[in-house]
Amino acid sequence: MLRHMAAGKTGSKRARSTKVEGVTPLSAGEFKVIRALHPGFVTMMRQLDADLQREHRMSHAEFVALMFLSEAPDRTLGLSELARRCQQSLSAISRTVGRMEAQGLVRREQSSQDARAYNAVLTDAGLTRLEQAVPTHVASLRRHLFDHLNGVDLKAIGDAFGRIAAAASGDPQAVPGQPSPDTPMGRYITA
């Protein structure tokens, strides 16, 4: 290292190493995406959560769980399936469901398929609360995400993230399809 410093070079040999065999370096454009992805995503998620908290005293995690329950047959999902759809661990979704259960938004019931498993069932009060929150969430999505994507191919982005989710999970159906128009979120989606 002293030899590099004396020659006007700074940093260790490791920091100055060249490309690793078989690893394609990132382009400047790829690096820009990676560098912006995390802060952009985290900031956006904080804003979505803050808007729901302020207007409806509901976290984004609770909103997403209510949304998936509203789209499920009989407004019922097993806790494991709800956890998978919400991208939460089983213990995290159990805590989320517990908070919503205390507010009367969902109820837990033992699965008729497996006595060891439980389902989350969206109550009428939960459906009403979701219906009240959807316009806030859609406005928030527009303000914090879509207003910044003018001129960007949204279908290509959606398809790419779908492929990423499928590859990472090994599940080609990792991203649920569009909800039916008779669900609270489905009423806010145009063709």
C-alpha cells in the first residue's frame, strides 16, 4: 500500500483490483438504478404508510393484508398464504392480523383443512375500512410513484419485477394478477 501511496495512488490493492473472471461489470446506467432503488423504494413505502396512518390510522402492511383478503374467495386466506402474498413472515403476519383482529377488521378461525392452521377472514367492518382507505392509497401511489414515472413503460417495469419475484421465490405466480373489478382495489383500476 505504501508503494501505491508513494506513486500517487490511494487505496488498498483489494479496492483497486480489476474485474473478477466471469463477472460482467455493471454499466453506469445499471449502477444508477441500483443506487437509487433502495432509497427510492424505502422513501416511497414510508410515504405510503404515513398517508394511510394519517388518514385512516392504518399501516401499509395492514392495508395490503386487507386488500388480499378482499380479493380471496369468501374473503378468507390461510395465514401462511396471506403471509406469502404480503411478503411477510408467518410471525409478522400473525402480529398484523392480531392488530386488525383487535379492531374487528378480521377474525381468525381454525382451518377446516388442517386443525393446526388458521385462516384470516375479512369482516364487514374490515371491508368498509378498506373501501374508505383505497382512495387515499391510490392518490398516494400516484403522488409518490406514478407521477415520477412519466414516459416510462409501466408494463415493462411490471413484467420485469414479476420475473424478479418469480425467480427469487421459484413461484411463477409470485405476483398475484389484477383483482376483479368488484373488489375495493379493482374499482380503481382502468383498462
